[in-house]
Amino acid sequence: MTTATHPRLEIRDLVRVYEGKTVVDNVCLSIEPGKVMCLLGPSGCGKSTTLRMIAGVDMQNSGSIYVDGELVCDTVFRVPPERRSIGLMFQDFALFPHLTVGENVAFGLKGSGAEKKARAKSLLDRVGLAHFLNEYPHHLSGGEQQRVALSRALAPRPRIMLMDEPFSGLDNRLRDGIRDETLDLLKEEGASVLLVTHEPEEAMRMADEIALMRDGKIVQRGAPYNIYNAPVDRQAVSFFSDVNILRGKVQGALTDTTFGQFLAPGVPDGAEVEIVFRPQHISIDFDRQGKGPHPTVLAGTPARGIVERARFMGSESLIEFRMERDGQMLKATVPNVFMPQPGTPMWLTVRRDRCFIFPS
């Protein structure tokens, strides 16, 4: 019996070893009913293997999986994949070419032919494809096939939907719209979602919660805002955006840099630290009085840099500087068009409240 106090999906201490290598290492996750969690990380970190174990198409070496508080799999007991109330959607939409769109969506449903057809038509209508009911998949575009695959996965009303890079094969111009449509439909159906992706932007756009994975482990978990603004380490910062890194030694809880001294509380004297910040958190000024392209009142010491190159990126400009004091290269971004000539000296200031300090 379903109990509201239990997570919809819970995995405890999941381990998978292939040929002596641990590819999933004591992973623990829980997803509440109706929520979307993104398992985010680089290729090869164990995301898809975790998904396959939850789906039941791969077996863990240790650990357990629960749906609504009920055990579905450990190393002794195992509910067959088709009885787990889990839907699957992968990069390859895997539509049956010999079945019509309606037959694809109805495939695997129980009930009379009329009931199955009605469920298929209802879902296709919600994704704007009811007029393709009797067409074959090869007549559809990639985006349309993706929506058919989603409808087919949702047709049996699964309690949990597992999605493995489902938008990676789509044209960039289509992705945002189809992601939003998918999210709306999943919310309407009330399914809890575990979405695997290597794209931070996709995770930020879709997730209620992000689990950041690296080398088979969950290294950080939280709401998108918290993951982005309170990263656990330098790799977590750089996974979401370009970064600049200043390195220095701590003396008396202070680290000396080209931008003046930074506080490093709790770090012992002589220890090396990395001060990490994103390009958008550098302020650029023409002089030390703050007369620049986007003047901001910032704490810290201005430092002079020489423009190496500037590029317009569409919604912002990227400027690369060689710092006068130590020759280090730093990147800064500015909204709109700002294209200073190479060789132009400028004053830079860093947002202290947007810097992260980690042990080196």
C-alpha cells in the first residue's frame, strides 16, 4: 500500500562493478512524488548505469531500490522490470517502424482495443500529434518522434519516468520548446522523473533538484540555485560555466592575489588555496575611478589587465585579459556588445561575494 510519507523512488547504497572497476559507488537518491530530479555529470560517470539498475535491465552488486516504500530490488529479491511501474525513455526513441503512431503509443497497454486507442489518442492530442494517429514514424520529424516516444512511455501511467539524454538528438532550436512541453506533460501525469543529462543548462531548466555525479559518486545534491551558487568544489563550479582561478598561499587567514587579499578562514598557514570565480563576476573599468562599460560598486582592489582578444557571442561579449602583475590570463563577460581593441589596458575588479575559496 502506498504511503505518502515515503519517497516515490529511493535508492540506497547502489554499487555496480564492471570488470573490477566500480562504475557506480554507493549512490543514494530519493525523489518525491511529482518531482523532477536530474542526474547530472560528464559522460562515463555512471549516470546511465544507475538508470539501468533502477529500470531493472541491469543488476547491482549491492544496494537496494524502493518504489513508494516497497522493495523492488536488492541482491536477493527482484521485481521484474515490467512490474515496477517505471517508464523508460532513451536517446534512441526506438519507435516500431511497422506500427502506426497510434499503435506505437498503445503498444504494451492492457484492455480492449477501443480503450487502448482512446488512451493513445488522448496523449497524442495533448502533444499536438493526434492527426498523426494513423501515420508511420518515418513520416515524422525528430521532434515529433520524441513526443510520440514520450506519449508511449507515459501511456501505462508509470509512477516513475526514467529519461536518459532524451533531447540530445534534437536540433538546438527545437530543444527548449520540446523540453517545456515534456515537463508540462510529465507534471500533468503526476510522474516522478529521474532525468540523466550531461548538460547543465538542461538540468537547471528542468529539475526541482540536481544530483551532481562524478566518478560513480554523488558529489553534491540540491536545488539548482543552491548547486550553482554554493558549489562543493572547484570541479562543481567549472561544470556549470567557465571559471577563472587565482592561486595563492594562506598567511594569517589571508591570501595575497593580484586583486588584493582574500579571506581564507579556517585554512592553516602555508596551505595553498584556489580562488574560483566566473567570468561574469569581473567588472571592467577604463580607469581606477570605475568609468567602464558596466560600472558596479565592488569591494576589492582593482588590477590592471591588457586585452588579448574580444569576441561577440550573441547575448554577451567575451574579453580575455593578460594580467599585468603576473601574466595570468583571465576571462570576463559583458552583456551586449563590448569589443575593446587588443593591447588596450583596463582595470578589473572581482565580485568578492561571488568568489569561492577551496583548498588546492
